Amino acid sequence: MDDDNVQLACINCGRSEMEIPVVSVRYSGEQIWTCSQCMPILIHKPEQLIGKLKGADRIPPAPHHH
């Protein structure tokens, strides 16, 4: 497969890099992509990624200091 034709998509919402900016993240030896709007879910509510991201149940949410 030609890497130039691969569209990268957010692991959470599935939108492609053609629709929204996506950021590469490495976790547990794998590369995933998350979009700019779903990044807060990865940071603050990783439990919402269970079933989409292997090991999401082991990611602690970031502490909230209000």
C-alpha cells in the first residue's frame, strides 16, 4: 500500500485528517491518532476510549486543579 494514500483518522471519532487536524500519539508501543477536539477525552476521560484503545482502562485521567 502506498503510504501517501493512507488517510489518518481519530481513534475516538473517526474523522480523517482531511476533515480535522489529527495528532500522532504513541501508547504501549503503538501509534494512534487523535483529533484536536478529542484530545481532551484522551487527557481527562480516557475511560471513554475503552474498546477503541488497547489499555485505555489503565490510563489515569489527568488531575483537575480548580
